[in-house]
Amino acid sequence: MAQYLLWLETDFTLKPQLATSWSGDRTGRIWSFTLRKGVVFSDGTPLTSAAVKASYDRLLDPKNKSSALASFDGILAPGGVSVRGDSTVVFTLQRPFSDFPYLVSAANYNAVILKSDYTGDFTSHPVGTGPFLLQSYDASTGATLVRNPKYWEPGKPYLDGVKVKFFSDTQAEQIALQSGDLDALILTDATAITAAGDVVLDKAASTIMTAFTMRVDRAPFDKKEVRQAIAYALDRPALNAGTNNNFGQLGNDHLLAPLFSASPTDLPQRAKDPAKVKALLKAAGVSKLSFTLTFDPMNKSYALVVQEQLRQVDIQVKLNELPSAQFYGGNQSSDTPWLFTDANLVSWAGRPIPSQFIAPMVTSHGVWNGSKYVNPAVDVALKAYDAATDAAERKKQAAVIAGALHEDVPVILAVWDGAVRAYNKGKFQGVTAHPSSFVDFGSVSQA
């Protein structure tokens, strides 16, 4: 329906979409993007640099509360987007950022290009440049998409339309897939579906994860030894098996996923160590540790496994499950549960660059810093990482960041989930798992 300047491929490379080329100046602060010629919105309006500028001006306006804004925090400010003629857009950054093209790609959710006069409520006024048009939408049942006759890519889409159905629980959608009522699952519960008959699973390593966040400014998590003790209490392979059907990769309590090229390989992998748990709690002066873990329904199975594993080392966890609307609701700067409870589990969609995790989650002024962690060394290293273009320099700064997070443990990162997509191979081809859970319906065809 709507598209980005750039598309994110499954190997985390960037592919031209509405922009055909891009370049940064020698300072890393000024980036220019050349738009694709001949593209029109579904109502026939030509795509111009003015529409792109208007789209990003909306995203950068705090009043609009776009989720894409977090990725631009401290990098691109309101007023930082300009045009050069009808086909070139220029971004002037607040600081050097060598990965900036990722922030205007599908890697930055909601950073789609809409018309200059867009006023909100896309479901009522669905005008975009994508291969399909939104014909109907119901928040409780699903959506119907039909082919866009004005789509710019020759020969695509391959399908005449797509019907999306919403389900209230994973069991119902798995049954629908196995019975043939569904052809594919956009989001697949790896623990609930198996390949059988024409239903197959496509798998990919990913940076999808669940963050176990602890408030470092509140007891008992204000003591580093307590946070380390919890990290050493977890059986990560068992957690991977119980919540992800062993599709994931073990995490090591930092935010540099194995898929990131700068991810350090010399940090010892943290593993379950009951003796160390006991010694750390003793060093912290804690004789009996108990706390409440808050989460939404998506992470219930994760929470149950964590509760049982911590019980085995005499750490008592009370589970506090909240509806998703309540968990992510409230005032985002003062009382929303996902950012202000003492300990919580938050699901994060995959990102292709580490800064998209590190900057909002664990820098001193990160907009989504639920742990309230402050470490100037991490702040400085991240800015140096972002500015660097040399791989060796990036690895050096990544090692500083990973080492600090691994030692201080504001966030326990036990598993990087694998991406899995189930589909009926007898009906369709081109359905693939994506590390960031994206679906390119324009590339799907009938078998």
C-alpha cells in the first residue's frame, strides 16, 4: 500500500525502492536521495521530493507521536529535510551517522512516504505507491487488498489481491492454516506450528528479541550483583527451546546481535551457574530475592519459563500480566508499564543496525530507556560507532558497548529469536521468513 525510500532485504542489505540512489558527504552529516522517475500515488498524483519532505516533516513532529521518531532522536531534527528540485531529497543530520540510509528504509517502522496533504487515518484514506490498494478494513476481522493498476514496477504484483484475516489467538490461526482456510501466517508462533503436508516453514536468523529489563535506579536492581545473579540463573538453551523451538541464537546480555558484523566474539557466553548466583546475592547483601515481573500476553510463555528457572535458584518471581493496551498505554514519559515497572519483558521487532536498539534502550537520554541506565562511556562509544565508516573502528566501539552492557546488565538478552514463516507451498511461492518479520506481498506468486 505505502512504501519506503529503500527496502530492507533478508540479508540486511538495502535495495532501491522509491529512491534509486543515495550518497553521503565526507562529514557523514548530509545525505542526498534521488527519487525514482515515473512513480505515482494510487490516486494518480506524481511522487515528488515535496511529498517525501512532507512525510518526514510529519514523522519528525513530536505532536504526531510516530513510532519512527525514536530512530531519529539526536540524529535528525525538525527542519532537517530539504529538497533540490522535484527528484532529490536532502537530509542534514545533527551528527555524523554512517548508517543513516537504514533509517529511511523499511527498517524504520512507519517511515513510509505519503502524499503531501496526508492528514491521518490511512485506513479511511488509503493512498500510497505500493503494489496493492486497501479495499476494506475491519479492526476485528481483517483487510482486503486489491492490485494497484498504477503500480510502478513492471509485471508486479503477481497476485490479483490479498486477504488478511485477524485471529484472537494463535491456536485458531494454526488450525486455519493446517485446514487450508489460510495460505500463510504473517507472524508465526514457532512453538505452535510444525511442517506437515503442504505446510512448510521458512526460517531465518533474526534480531527479533525479548528484553528482560530491570530498573537500575530501584531496589533490588540498583545493585549490579543482583542483576548479574538473575542473568546467571537463566538456562538460555532451555529458554530458547521452550519459547522459540530452538530456532534462535543465544544472547549474551548486550545488544549486538550475532547478525551484526561488529558483534564481539570474545566475550564469554553467560550460562546458568547456581553457585555464582548464590555468591553474587551474598555479595549484594541480599538473603532472599523476590520481585514482580510485568509483561503482556505475547510474553506469557517467556515469563513462565523465567519464573520457573529463577525458582530453581530460590528467587521468587510474581507474574503481573497486563493487556497489551494497558502494558503499552499510559503516559510514555512518566508511567507507562513497559518503561516504568521495576522489571518487565518487552518484545522488540528485528532491527538491522545496533544503534536502533542501543540508542533508545540504554543511552542516558534514550526515549525507551526502561532500565533508567546511565553510562557516559556507552553514550560516547555509540556516537563514535555511528560516525565510523571503518570496520575495525566500529568493532572497537562495539566492544566497549557490549562489554559495558554485559557487565552492568541493565537488560538481560537471553535469546535472539529466529524468524519463522509458515505457508502452503502447494498454493504459493515467494513467501519467505524475514529477519525483521516483513512481508513483500509484491513478490509472492501462485505455485
